[in-house]
Amino acid sequence: MLIYPNIVNMLGEMTVDVNAICLDRSQTYVLMIEQRQTASCDVLNAAIARCRLPKIYDWGTKTVYFQPQGGTGADEKAFVGYMYFVPPTLDPMRIDIGNIYDWFKNPIQEATMPLSWYPRNFTNPDYLTTDHSVRISDDALYSVQLGLYVIGYTEANDPQIKKFRPEHRTLCRLATYSNRNTPEYRFKPQEERINLNQVEKWYLTEWERENTLYMFRFGYLKLAPVKSNDNVERDVGPGLVSAPISLHWLWTVNSPEFSRKYSRDDPNARREYVAEKSAKMCRDWYNEDGALWNFIRDTETNASCPCVERQAQVDLGRFMPHPRCSQTFRDITCTSMIGAKNCYMSSENIYGSYAGDGANILRENAARFPTHYGQVCCYDAGGKLMQTSYQPVIKVMEDTPYNPGFPLRAYEFGTSPYMGQFEVPGLSAFHNDYMPYFLCCKYANFRCQLFYWRRPSSGCQQYQPPAVGEGQGAGSFTTIDNDKFIFNEPGVYTMLYVPQTLANPEVRIQIRLERYPNRKVDFSLLGRYIGQSDLVQPTNATVITGIALEATGTDRVNVIVRKDTRRFRYRTSVIVGNILRYFDTMPIQRFKGVLVYVNNVERGQPEVYVVLEEAQIGVRIRESYALDIDRLQNYQESMGLLDVLLSVPPQYGVRPDGDKTREQEQRRLYNLPRVSGLMRPFPDQTSSSYLLGLTLSDVNSETIRQQIITNYRIPGSGEPGSDQNIAGTVNNNIPMDNMFTTSRDEDKKFEVFPEASMKSGPVYKAAEKYEIGSCRFVAQTGQMLNQLLMTCRDLQQDNQINKQPMQSAVIQRYGVNQCPHNPAQIVQECGDSVPCLYDYLMLDSRILGMEASNSWSTFTLDRSQASRHYNSCGPINIEYPEYLMKTPSLASGYLEGDVARFDCFQSHWIKGDNEYKCSLIVDQNHPEDYRFEWNKGSQPWCRSREKDNLFKWLAAIFGVLGILGLIACLFLCCWCLKQKRRKVAEEKASRRLSYVDEKTPMRADMAYDTRAFSKSKAESLNSLSNRGSLREAEMYRKDQGGGKNYRADYRDAMEEDGNVQTVTNVRSAPNLAEGIDYSSGAGFTTGTEYGGSLGYPPPPPPNYASSLDYVTGDSYRGGVDFSAAAGAGNAEGVYRETVTAANAAPTKTTTTTVTTTTRKGRHGSSMHVESASAANVQLQNQLLGLNTSV
């Protein structure tokens, strides 16, 4: 079954023609798509049916089955075919809308843009449903009205399913065109113009045009037939779509908001309006992206950029050339990385790994999982990594060529199953990564740093180089662990085998070596002097003619060199799943677990790249060193041999330098797989050939040959009779099935295609007589090579004459059969290059010999540079780029030894630290711990000269004012302190009162109460004599109910230290009413303190516990222990007091009492007598007559 077109856009909504036989119009036919929906079909005639495809959301080959639907067709067999679904960014049938880069400019320079399509791709749908007699060749079938619609894309929340999902919405119809059906447009494209300033019909309301329109950051154009109910229905039906474009030009078309805020006559109105809206959308994206998972953790840890471009070129398993921004692909639609010499992106979804708490060793045994993230790395002309941190500093003009790469939250090639958020190939990347770059960096003003804060470029600090090996020419091999040898033996060999573990899939790579034909055979002698069987006469040199790759769960890929006389157009054949693939219109094709792309700059498909995505192992296959055969004289087609470059990531434990001393220990400790094959023939050997070159002793060394043949050759693939002793070939747990002659179970249905026999048969098929007897293969060692070369050179330079007749014939025959054309030139041009000597001599081709020498030298140099570990400090994060410049601007600023110097323009001064150096930092306490970082310093920034001068004057003025203020504050503090001390002194002086009475004789002994104090009262009063604790005084005050200032008074009294104070005791009516006698001098009247009138409540007498302790007529005696704490009591230690109370009529009495107290000073000091007069006390009328005499 044939299907046209068999390359279909994954968005579907288009029609395909299916070519079958004996189709019945009365039957309903369907096209079943593998793992997807079915497509309904309409029968056009007995051989052709037209099917309408739904949205597929997949990338790769899908098996399709065409059969009738219903019970009547149950006995009919289904037609089997295949279709290849591609994302819209790579669709070869997309409509042409001119230069894509022009659609991303603000504003768009032209008011009209070009549009072209092929009219024969559209038919009138009414003819298919109404008129069944129409012929396919009828021109009226292609007469149809086509509408150009704008489809917006976003990934928004769906409230029904409670998830974010892709949304395609028809926004408007720009124009309507008539599809031309005249005969001249059968193979000629129809060209029209798109007017960007008008819209025929909006499918959005006015409110949606002011709000919902800006949810769609980008979209695409779709050309489809206009339906009769187009005014009410948004589904435009099948059609052709364009590449993704920006929709900023649509914001100002018939916009009410734009009309209110700006004048249409203003030439800058559109630019300013787009800038305003872009700034808001940039801020919304910044907040939206900040709420998502910080994916930089995965991208920088698991896919850090290579430090130099040389590493990115050979790291084929993890990185590939950018499809639009590199020199490998012939594409001119790079819009976001203009200025970089080459950009590389991750060749598969970044695989994440379990992190846990960051210190759990169990993460070493955890399987990796694919994410939807991607990495993009761009390099300048010097091959150094470009950094986003320096972009705001370096870029001074709009078109300045400095646009570094940045990581992608949505991988550009999508993520399986290609239908969710962040998963749609191309569209998700534009929505989440590329369009925010244009909104923040191109359209809005001063918002680019917001974008780079969310998308910082990689600093290559976590990058580890891969192990790289190559096989070229006539069997010259450099293994991935740095062994070098020349191996020749026909057969199919296991080039690389990696067993499956918990962390990696099983990987199988096989190559086929065939004997290269003798190019000295003259094909013009066919039929006259030589027969058909003698055209291919094999030599004793083998070359690579094919390679097969597969991994667990992937498609099998075979890359075969095409046979002689068939390489004039395509030099290689790429077969995926027994289906031959072409890369003319699509240089990048993705299959199940495999990515295949070609260098379409070179004609003839001579350079093919194959990447096993999950295994992260990449292979580069070149035919005849990718030489441009059109420029070579006397060559009509290429030479017909392959050279293979293999890249293995570091997670497999293969050291690029060849050090194997600790490999067994590391393999057991980290559960690493045993990597073996022709590219690593000695996996268990501990020695290495580090820094050793290729010598003649390594040419077909018998030790190496027997090891490879015994362990890695597929049984039955060698010459007849060479597989008699195959002991040990099945003892290494390596599968021994031939990947060139067998097929996977899911590919066997396509073995009927001729591609199956193309990959299984030999390229250089020789007659059987050349495989037996004297023509059998004999490996040429280095000694044999040198001897043959010297012999042939001597024969060439031998000028002896007059030889015997038979001797001359024998010498001539030997030279023709065994010697190259010019052996002396081989020695002169090759020198000591062993690959050149071997290829030049054995293949008898100067071009192949010189290319072998150049390729070997180039690969050796590239390998040494790519295997080197570069120490990186990462870029310097610049936060304030205004008026800041980097010197030199494009110099490297992230590797060890790099110096970054910053300066300001002449209108500004540099502030902060402006010079940094990346250097090694070693922990002196632990010398084994080291790191690489920039020297410490503050953020460099610029300040205008005017503002700096202003700040200097302000600093000087405020400095002087500050000094004066400080002096004033010091003076004020000193003055306040002095005033405080003066006040304290005055308060102390005020407590020392002067009394009216002078010295008076001591009072005579009087009758006192002789009852002793209670023990508790005596102890409490006795404790006051220690004078050691103010806390005890406080307790005393609380116990006795005194005032707050009693403690200060108590302390002042203690400081007198021996002086005697005479305190006036005024007998007040309230106190006498309670039966208290204050004649002892220890009591105070209310409102007095030590006889004064300070307004404090009086403390109780020393021998007073409470008002209930005194009873009328009782006497109390304080013992000897009381003498020290008796206050103003008897100096002799005896305190006597009599309290009497008499009934009297209530009268108002004023009593004046003079009390004289004599107290002996301590330590034998002299007697001191003081007198004081008491104040008048007003007695209340309600008191009874009391006896106040002592």
C-alpha cells in the first residue's frame, strides 16, 4: 500500500491519499494508525481513497492498516503501510511565508508578507461528497476558496480535567484566496501576499481581544478551504500549516485599547504598544515560571555544557548541532542565537537522577528517568562558551551579535508521549522558552535580565568529557580507552556491547568489515579481456562497509555504504526498521529511542549521525571522509568505505586516558557495566597505552587479531573456513546474532521491502574463487608492509638494463600485481604516519592515504583536547549592567586563569571591585579538598559623574554636621550627668535637718514595760544590725508596711555609721487611740519622716508587729539583742515604754511635744545630743479624751 504524502504533520487535520486495489464505494474504509485514533476515508475511485487524519501528537514512524469497516469486509486482508509524523517545525510540506526571522521583528518592516503553496495540494470537498463521477485529473476538482487563518497556541488550565494541556484556538481569518486550478499550476507554486494590517473576521469577542488574546504568546498560520458555516464554527478543518511565528503584529489590528491610548499616525505607536504589552507578559511569565520546579538543578547536574566547542563536537551521545543555529544544517531560521559561531543542544531529553537528601548512597543504584528539559550551548569564534550573565554587559546595540544559549524547560524535540504540557515538539519550546526570550529581550525594554535570571546559561562546572574512539580507512582503530592498532579481517564484529544494568539499557553495535576491491582493475576490459566475475578482485585490506545499532526498547538502525556505480546520488543508505529513509527534506528524524540526523551541507548524504537516546551513546558515520567528490578530478563517485567515530559518556566508567588500574574496583563498587567490543578489546587489562602512538608493530599484531576474532566476531560472518575454531566466542555473554541479516519482531512485516536484502548482502561481492586457495585473505603485518614497500621502491628506482628476458617479465608482473603505482611517493609523502603508509600502499590511492593521515592527526588532536578536563569557575553574575562594559568584551570569562575586568563608560565612575580572576582555592587543613572560584569582591556597578559629585558634597556637608552634632551630644550628656549628680547631692542634703532645740540633757529613766519581745520579732529586728544587705531592709519594709522610700532612708541611716539622730515623736491622736506610745523616739507621726514633713507614711516602731499586738496598759521589753536595732531607742540597750489610755470627752486638742534623745556613738565615741521640735498635730473631735503625757 502506498500513501501520499507519507510524511504528515503531527497536528493532523490534513488529508492523505491511499493507493489500494478494488475499492468499493459502498464500503466504509478506515485507516487505523498504530497506538492512535482511526481516520475516516472516502473512496475516490477503485484505486484511491482519501483519508482525513486527526491530531496524532507523535513523532516517528507509525504502522497503518487500511481496511473496510463492518462485517462484510471481515474476510478481506488489511493493507499495511507506514506513515512518518513530524512536528510542525520540521514539516517539509508547510506553507512558505517568507523569511521566518522577519516575523519576529518589532515592528515588522513590511506591511505585507509573502505566501506560497502548491494548488494541487487542495481539492474541493464538495466534489467528494456530491459528485462521485469526478476524475482526479479534472481541473475543476481543485477549484476551491482558501482561507488563511491565525491559530494561537498556549498551554493553559483545563477546568474539566483539572490539568494544563495544549490548546489550539482559531483567532481570526486574515484573508481569502482562490486556489488556482489551471494546468500551469500543476507543478508551479501559487504566490500571494498577506496584508498584516487587516483582518477579515475575528473569532474573538471584544473582551477576549483585550484580554484572552495575550495568553497566546505565539501561533501559526493555517491555509484551509473555507466552510459554508465558517461564520459560526471555529474548526477550520484540514489544511496546511506554517512554521511557528510571533503574534505581536496582531495586537494592534483593530484593537480598541490601542486606538484609545495611541494615535495611528504616530510611527512609533505600534512599537511602544507592543513594548508595553510585552513587558507585562514578560513579568507574567517570570512569575509563572518562578512557581514551577527549578529545573536548572537537573540541567546543570546531568547536562552541563561542554567547556569548549571541541568537546561538544565529539560528545555525540549527549549533544548535537542546533537544528537552526549551527553550520551543520543548511537552515537560516535562527532567531534567538544570532551571533554565535555554532550552537549545540542536548540530543535527547535530559535524564534526571534520584537526589534524595543529597547524601544517600542509594542514589547510585537508582535508574535514571527522562525529563522534559533541554540544554542549549553556544560558542563564539574562539570556541569558548558564551554566557548569559555577560550578555547585558556586552550587548550595546540591538543587532550586536552576542546571544548565548540557555536551557529549555520544554525540550525542543518534545517528550514522549508528545501530547501534554511541555511535551509537544517545537510548540512547547516556543511557548515556554523561545517566545519569553523575544518578549523580554526583543520587544520589551530593560527586561532581558529577568529572562536570564530564569534561564541562566551553563558554566560547564559539572561537565565530564566522554570516551571517544574511531575506526577509519583500512582498519586503523583508536579505541575508547586509548589503544591504537590496525586490524584487518573480513566479517561482522561486535563494535561495542554494554550489558543492561539498573542504570543503563543494553547497547549493541556491530560493524561489517569487507575486503576492499582492487581499484587497478580496468572496467573497460569487461567482455574482451576479463569476465564479469573478475571485475571485483579483493585485496588484503578490509574496510568498514556497514554499521548496525540498537538498544533496549529502540528501533534498529543500519547505515550501509551503497554499492559501486550507485553512489552518484546517495552515498549511504540509512535503514530504520527495514525501511529506507531519506533526509533530503528533513535532515533530522526521530524514531523510537533513536535520533538520526545528517549533515545536509554535503551533497549525497555522506555524514550520518545516530544517537541512542537513553544510552547517550552517539556514532558518526562518514563515507569516504565526507569528501566532496564533485571537486576531485577523475572521480565520478566516492571511494566506498566508511569511517566511524564512537562517543561513550562517562557514566559507563571508561576513562578517556586509558587508565585501567582501578577499573575493577570501581566497577564492583559502583555497579558499572563491563564495556567491551572491537572499540575496547581488552576490558579486563590493567595496563594502558597512554601517550603511545601507532607503530608498525601494531599493524595486524597476532595477539590483537586473535583476541578480537575469538571474542567479538559473529559466527558465520567470516570467509569460508575461517570459523572452524570458534571456542570462546559465546563465553563473554555477548549476543552473537547478526544484526545485518536478522530483524526485530516488529520489523519483520517490512522484510518484503528490498531494503531488507540491501542491508544483509555484502557491498563488494566477489567470486568464490577469490575466497579460497591463494586468493584467500592474508593479513599484512607491519614487517610485511615495510618489506613490500621497500621492495617496490627498489624495483621502481632500479635502472639496471640488459636483464634476462624472464627476469624482466617476472619483475614487471610482480610490480603490476603487488606494488602500488608510485612507492617512492608513498615513502616521501607519508613519512612516519602508519595509517597513511598502510592505506596508501594497500588501497593504492593517494587521496585515501593522505586523508587517512590527516584524519588520524586531526582525531588525535581533537581527542586530546576533548578528553581534557577544564576547570571552571562559572560566569560572574552581573546584577547592575547599566553603563557597564567588559574588557575585552568577547574574552572568555569562566575558565581557570581567566581574568574579567569591568569598566564604565566615560560618563560614569566604576564602583565596587572591577577585576576578577578565576583561580584554584585549596583548603590548607585538607589539601585534598579544592575548588575553583573567583576572588572575593563586591558587585561592580556604575554611577554617573554628576551624581557622584553630588554625593561627595552631601557626604562632606553631612560629615561636618555629624561631627558638630556629636560634640553637642557629648556636651549635653555631660551636662545632664552633672545635673543628675547635683540633684542627688541636694536630695541627700535635704534629709539632714536642722532642729530648733539645741543640746538638752538626756531624759531621766522612766518606767517602761518590762515584757520581752517575742523570739521571732527579736530575730527579725536583730538581723538589721548586720547592715550587709539592702534586700533584708526591703523585706523589713514590706513586713512592716512602710513606704517606698524607706529603703533609701534606711541606707542613708546606715551610712551615718555611729552618729545619733534625734527624731521627734509627736503623739498623734490616731496612734494613741490604738494604745501606742511614741515617747521612745522610734515612732513617726503621719505625714512626717524623721520629724520632717515630706509626705511619706511613717514606719512603725521597732517593737511593733501589728496593731493587734498592743493592748492598753501592756508593757513590752526588748532584750539585750534589741539594743543594736532599737532605732532611736535607749542607748543602753533597754527599751521601755508605757502606753495608757483614758476615757475622755471628744475634744480637738493641739499638742506640742519636745523629746530629747541621747545615744552613745559606737566604738566608744563621744555622746551626741540633738533636739528637735515636733509639729502641731490636729486631733479629731471624734477621739475620746486620751492621756498624752509621758
